[in-house]
Amino acid sequence: FSLEWVGDDDLDLFVETPNGVVISKYMEYDPQSGGRYGETPEQTTFAFQVESIYFGTIGAPLGTYRFYVESTATRGVGADVWKLVVYESGESVQEETGIGNSRRFLYERVFLPTTPTVPTQPPLPGAPTLPTATPQLPTVPSAPSPANRVCAEQYQCCSDAECFDSSKVCIQRTCINSGSLRYDLTWTGNDDLSLVVITPNQGMISIQNTIDRDSGGSFQQDPYQPGFGFHIESVHFPPLGAPAGEFSFFVRMANVVGEEDRWY
């Protein structure tokens, strides 16, 4: 769910899941549905503004979603026009526009069953065998156009499909390696946080030591760590498997800018 507008009004996006949990800036994460909230850093100056509530790659729960806009402050002459778009797997499926407070919109997320394959009948005895069709080469998916993107920034991903690599997943708008075992630290804000993972062999993996050759573990982070944004630090292990044993992991806070950011 993406709320976009150009101006300096202060608008807030609210999404109520089928389980009745309302996700917004007042409740940024719902562990039951996996829904997360994010917004542009400053809504007090004239700019392109975005608020977004998105769900994990496993998929949002099925059912009826209610979503709406509340206007906290109107600045300048007249209210800013907003656009509210619902995306399903990177494709726009519903769009609403308005000004000020909105009514409650509904979006029904349903299960779409695949069409069963009808088995072909074996040829009759003595019947001539028809030549089979020439197999077609698979098509390479093209990059999504800017008009179909969920995220405002070109360097961000909005779904796993935009990573164009089956070994990567889109977390916190960054394509990262999935691995056989992965530790993710995510937060929205401008604090400087660091993830540290210690392997069973006492190898430490972090931004100071990005590769542990004994375990194969590697460190990765979003490319735009300084400044306000959607941030992630991740430590992943190769598909052959992480070593057996006890891992320990923790977060170091290097710098706090303004109010302390909430991390997951």
C-alpha cells in the first residue's frame, strides 16, 4: 500500500489487516502478518512524499484489507492531492485519489488457483506420430518501467522479482543474498546501527569483518547507509549450509541522531 503526494501537507497512511491489526506510524510492525510501515523523512517541506505499508515475501494474509488516509496538517493554500495505490506482486491493482481525510477503502486479497493440466491421450495403435513443436527459448524478463515501480527511488527494490536473481530476496527495499541461514537487522531512520554475528567457531562477522572464511558467512548492507532511509544489515551463509553449533548475535549502536530508531 503506497501513499504518494507532492507538497508539504502532513498525511498519514493506515492499513487494517484481515486480522484486525492497524499498521501505521503509530504501530510500525505487525508480527502476525509481517506488515511494516515506512515513510519519507521530512513532511514539513515541499517535496515528493511517500508513505508505504508492505508485507513480506511469503505473502500477506488473505482476506479483506481496509486502508485510509488521515490529514494531520495542511500547509499553504489548499490541501495537497494524494494518490493511494495498492500493489500485488509489483503490479498496481487498485488506485484512489483525493485530498484531506479519506473514506475507508476495501481491498480483497483472494487465493487464485492455478488451472489444472489436462493429461493428453496416448496415440492409438498404428496411428502416425505427429512431429512435436519446436521448443521455444525462454524469454528474459525485462526490467520494470518506472511507472510500474512501487518505490520512489530507482536503486530500491519493491519485490523479489526486481532483484532478477533467484538467490536474492528484497528486504527493506534492498536486494540481499538469501543464503541457507541469514540474520537481518532492519530499521527506518538515520541512526548508525551495526549487526554482529559470532559463529560456533568464534568467527566474528560484521561491517569490520565482512567475510568469515571458515564458515563462509558474509556481511551485506544497503548501499545508502548514511542519512534517513530504509536500512538493512545482513549476515548470510552459503547454500551448502552454515556450520552446526551455537551462534550468537547482537546489535551495536554507533550513533543516535534525534530520537532513537526502533530496529528489528
